[in-house]
Amino acid sequence: MIAVIQRVTSAAVTIDQHVKASIGAGLLVLVGIEDADTAEDITWLSGKLVNLRIFNDAGGVMNLSVKEQGGDIIVVSQFTLQASTKKGNRPSYIKAAKPPVAVPLYEAFVKAVEAELGKAVQTGEFGADMKVSLLNDGPVTIIMDTKNKV
């Protein structure tokens, strides 16, 4: 799994001109799933995500997690994170998991993040044409890949 984690002051997901998800301060997480991903990847990434210390404490130092900050999270599936750009100019998405594999993993990831965070997580809609808006705070953007855990 690859995740692009953005600290935001606000974020929203719109589908067919209808706001599906909206948060204030928190994290917007774009997640790309591949066939090789497992429950172990979900557990590792959800734990790291919720406990990642990227919010400022009273001294202005990034020392607090989204959980400690009381922030919210939006998780959006984004298969293009699995793009390979090694050859030519057209990205290949061969590593991206197809819906029969990706949907259950995505749903399990959302549930794992909710369990770690202790509250509901908002989402986009798997496979939909989504418009994602955000106001990146900092800016703080972190990329995590479960294949690079060690």
C-alpha cells in the first residue's frame, strides 16, 4: 500500500457535484492498493498513520498525532499511486489491484483507521470520479509505502 498523507486545515470530496466527505483540521489520505497487499500492511499503515506526529504542539513543534489533536481523517482510494513510469510516457497501472481485491482491502483499511483513531473516518467512493479539494497545512505531505517498512 502506498499512502500520500496531507495535513490539512480543511478537505472535501465531491462526486457529481455532491459533497461526499468534508473535514476541518486533520488528514487527507490518498491510498493506492496493489495485489500483494495484506492484512499486515493494513495494520502497519493504519497504526503509523493515526500516530504520526505531524501536528504542532504548544511550542510550535510537530509533536502531536491526529489522534492527540482530535482531528479528522478522509481516506480516498487512488489507484494511480501504483503507477509505473519507467517506460514511455503513459503510466502503467499493472501493479494496482483490481476491484475484487482492492475493495475489500480498502474497506478493511478504513475500518482499521477508525479503530486506531477511535471515531468514524470519512471516505471517497471507490471507483468514482471524485473531485478532491484541500487546504494543505504547512504544507505537510508525507508518502508512506508498506513495502518500505524496515
